[in-house]
Amino acid sequence: MKQPDLRWMRREYSLSRVVMENTLVGTCMGLLVGLLLRGCLPQLNQINLDWVIFILIGMIIGLLSGFERKRQAQMEKKKNLLEKEVRESRGALVTTEDRYKNLFDNANDVIMVLDSDGRFVEVNGKFRDILGYEAAEWLGRSFYDLITAACRDVAIKNYWETLKGGAPRFELDAVHAGGSTINLACANSPVRDREGEVIGAMIIARDISESKNLEELQNRFISHASHELRTPLTAMREFASLLIDGVAGELNEDQKKYLERVEANIDRLARIIDNLLLMSQAEQEKIVLDKRQLDFGEVLAQVKEDYQAAAAKKRQDLTLNLGEEMPRILFDPDRVIQVLINLLGNAMKFTPDGGRIELGARRDGASLVAWVKDNGVGIKSEDHERIFDRFQQIRDGHKFGRKGAGLGLAISREIIRLHRGEMWVESEVGQGSTFYFSLPITQAPKVLLVDDDPDLVEMYKDFLTPYHYRVITAYNGEEAIRKAVAEVPDLVVLDIVMPRMNGYEVMGRLRESQTTCGIRVVILTGYGLDEKRLAAYGDRAIPALRKPVSMNEFVKVVQGELEKREEELLEGEKAGE
Amino acid sequence: MSENRNLVLVVDDEEDLVIALKARFQSAGYEVEVARDGLEALRKARTLDPDVIILDVMLPKMDGFKVCRMLKFDNRYSRIPVLMLSARGQEVDQEMGKKVGADDYMVKPFDSAKLMSRVKELLGN
């Protein structure tokens, strides 16, 4: 049962009471005034109109004043209520601010607020905990003083992006108060004023030194272990091979056969170690390809030659099927041979004695497609992708181990992917398998080195020797332009300060021409950079190397720019199709 | 024939591998000298004038890269072919090998037949 709401009655009651009281008082007042005005001479039997008027006026005044009092009371109440509300919300505001301050100071990550020049405006408590500095000593100082010199470019680039409204994530190394290096994973976000203008940036940085160290430790461990494992294997293999070759006296057939098994298993173990090492490098993106311009057909023939004997032992028919026109392409022979050996090893293992295995390659448009085909047991279609998955294999290591596909396929696909190719399988159970991979048909990149000091040009050339680029040189601006137009290199490494025509002018001229405007440029300079002139070269960032430049830095920048150029060319091809 | 036998200097600190390589080269008709650390290698290379050097990378006293560089940058010995053997299969090593002027480079464990044919090639040059 719902209770009737009685509040309105109370309110009406209180309202009418106030009015009644006032009306009563008003009436009495009217009477009193009437009496006074009559000079206190009452003629009680006579009902005078005056009386009525006085009483009425009194009543009206009373009524009005009653309403007025009521209104004032209500206003008073409202005011009190409002004041109370304001008081309460002010309290709430204080606690919200406290809460945010708390969050800011006790966050797990370092939070830094910087102005548009990259100077510290505010930092939280973690700043001291992780970096070891007192916050006060850094306020007003530049963020770039906090980080290692090597990371400055990364930091500046990302800071600019943030000021433009972006929210980049990146890693950099900061210098701890104690001198050690702290690896930070940073997330930037712009700080805006009331109008929405970006006036600075907030950087949330997480200390990832520990995981970095672990990664490094793991890498070192694997590299070390692989070395330690190889040494005894080498001696074992050599002794087995000496015995097989009859250096210590003739062996009978069985003795020889068994020793050959020993040798084959040592080779297998060595390959597993290779794959382990490669995988650890792949996980840390440390595989560096040593690409060369070679005849792929020759490489394939060599691999076939090496495995002919092993196939013959299983009475397997190993054949080579090469397309008519085999282009010379750019690839890392050691790595691609490793892929071929992995595929061939699997094929031989899963093909019964007396089976057929074919190594082949042909040109297919802008790519070269190679394959290893067998008529062995085949692979279920639901496993066609899974066999390339290294995590799957690690988890089901045992199962896959029995099936035979080890880490080899994951590594092989990774190597081909690094070559910007693809790897896939076509197979049916009982019908055999064909593993394919493609490699793009590309030429060795061409690099133009420009410096007016011939010794420096020679040195830069030496830096690049191991990478098999086509290197051309120029010793002044005019020569540089002439050669750039004639040869259209992929990259120009350009000194800025040269007599007659300086590097900026060379860049300008390169940009004007249709043929040369796509060439990437790396700047060499002993002085500060004229940012405006660099910007005039286009929307592309121009990397600058400060002299004297170290080999590692030089090679890293050149390789990075050539990769970008390759990507641009590939995109251009795709767009052109 | 015997005075024309080629001299191989095998440099490795792994005794087992030294024994095996020695047997291998001797059975193939080579004369073999052995050095077990970098300094000994340098000394023997200079005094014995070998026809080819099989040089390990990780050696006591002076590593193989340094030994190779000191020989290759010295006009008197730079013509002696050097084949480097390394248990490390990393790119850096091969690059280093090239940089210090090694004539060939093989990763351990190696195929003996390949090693022998490469040595033959180096001697042919």
C-alpha cells in the first residue's frame, strides 16, 4: 500500500498559518487605528463604514506582509541551500584534485610534462625513483639533456610529432643520476590550452631496463652456447670423417655405414644450433642480410651437387629444373642456401626410399620462384600454415619433432620474408609436397659518394665494401650532379661544404630534375645544419651525419635509407601495375 | 716430390681438432706445423713461411682476426693464404674475416672434403 503524500498539506498549512496570523494582526491594527482616529469616543451602536475600511486595509496589509514574509523565508531557504551546495562542491573539487595529484605522483611510470621547447614543467614522484634526480633541479631544463646523445634524434622527431598533435610511442635511453643508462618505453601525448592549441607534451615513460637486459643476456647466452657446442662437434665430425676416409686403416662396409650415420647426425645437430642462433637473432630483429648479386641457378645447382650423394644413399632421384632465363638477383647466398637445405632435408626425410625430389626455379614476372618438390607423405591442408608457426612448434615440439618439421620452416620463412619474398606450401596427403618461395628480382643498390676530400671518399667506400653496393664517387658538386643524372643512384651521400657548389645547391638541382628527384640523400657536415634549406628539399626527412662519422653510424644510416628507397620503388611498381 | 710438399700451419687451441686436422692434412700429403695460441701462430708464420694457414678465431693471447691482420698488412707475409675457421657463425665474424684480409672463411663444424678442396684452391692461386 502506498502512503499518501502529505507533505503538500503541511506546506499549505504553514503557508495559510503565516497568512492568517498576519491577517489577524492586520485586522487588530485596523481596529486600533480606527479607535485612535475616532478620538477614543466609541459609539458602539453605530456601525460606521470607516470601521469596515480600516479593518479591510488592516487585513490587506496583514495579508500582504504575510505573503512577503513567506517569500523571504523561502528565499532564505533557497539561499541556504545554494550556499550549502557550493560548499559541498568546493569540497568535492578539492578531493578530485587531490585524487589526480595522487594518481600523478604514485603512477607506476615516470610522467613528465614539457613545454613546447621541450623544457620540464612538471614531473611526478617516479621521476626521482627511477632516474635518481630531484625533480626541482630539472624544472626549466631541457628534456634532451636527460637522454643519451644517441637517442636525441629519436626524441626530437617524436616530440615534433607530438606537438603536431600526434601520440607516438617509442623507446629511448635516459641517463640515470648515477651515470647508468635506463631504457625507457615512452608514450607521448600533446598538452593543449583552453583553445585547443598544443602548448607542450606529456611523456609517460616506463622503465624497461630489466627486460632489455634479460633479452641481451639471452642473446649472449645463445650465442655463447652455440659457440661452445660447435667446438666439440667440430672435433667429433673430423674424427668420424678421418675414419670413414680410411686414414686410420681400411673399414668394412658396416663400420663405414655406421660412421656415416654419426657424421650425418653431427651435421644435423650443427644445423639445429644454427637455427637456434638464427631464431634468437630473428626474435630480436638482428638478422642482417649480406646480399650479393648472383646467379640463382648456380646456387641451386651447387646445393643439388652437395646433396646428390645423400639422396643416392636413399635411392632418391634428385633432379634440377631450371627455367630458361635465370636472372642474376640480389640475395644473401648463405641464408638462402640455409633455406634450401632446410627444405631439401625435410623432403628427403618425408620421401620414402626410391622417391623423387625436384629442385627448381623459374622467373615469374618481377620475382623469381624456387621450389623443392617431393612425392612423399604430404601434409594435411589444415597444417599448411601451422608448420611455419614457430610458437606452435615450440608448444607441440614433441609432436612436430616426430613429424620432423623443426624450427627450420619458421626460420626459412623468416629469411625469405627479410628478402621481401614469400614462402608457401602446396601439398596433399599421400601426393607429396611442394614448398615454394619467391625472391624479388632486384639489383644491388647504387650509392653516390660526394666529398671534396678524396681521402674521405675512399674511407666511405671502404665502409661500404662488405655490402656489395655499386659505389660511384664524385669530388665536387658539378661532378655529383653529372653522375647523378647519368647513373641515377638510389642514394647520394653528400658533403655540405664544398668549393664552388655546396651540398644545398646540389640537393636543389637534384630535386629540380624528374630523373633525380626520387634519389634519397644523406648529408655529411662538420658544421651546424641550415634547417630551412634542408626543409626546402622536400617533405622527406634528410638524415645528417656529423663529421667525423663512425663506420657503424655511416653504415646504419646508409642501409636505412636504402631500405626506404627499396620500399618506395616497390610501392611505385605496385602503383604502376 | 718430398721437398715440394706443401706446409700447412694449423692454428687452434682445441687439442682434439689439432690432432684430427693434422691427421687429415698428413694423409693428404701435406706437411703440418701446429700453433696453439695467437702469438705462437704469428711467430711460426713468420719463421716457417708456410704455404697456407688454417686459423681459428678464438685463440689465447691474441685472437685470430688480429693475427690475420698483422700478417696481411705486412708486405713480407701478406701473400700467405689464410683460411679462417670460426665456431661462431655470425655475420659479424665473416665480415671481420673479410676486413682483416682473410682469403677464405669456414664455419665450424666444417665439411672436411670442402676444407681440403678450398685449401687446394688457395694453393693454386
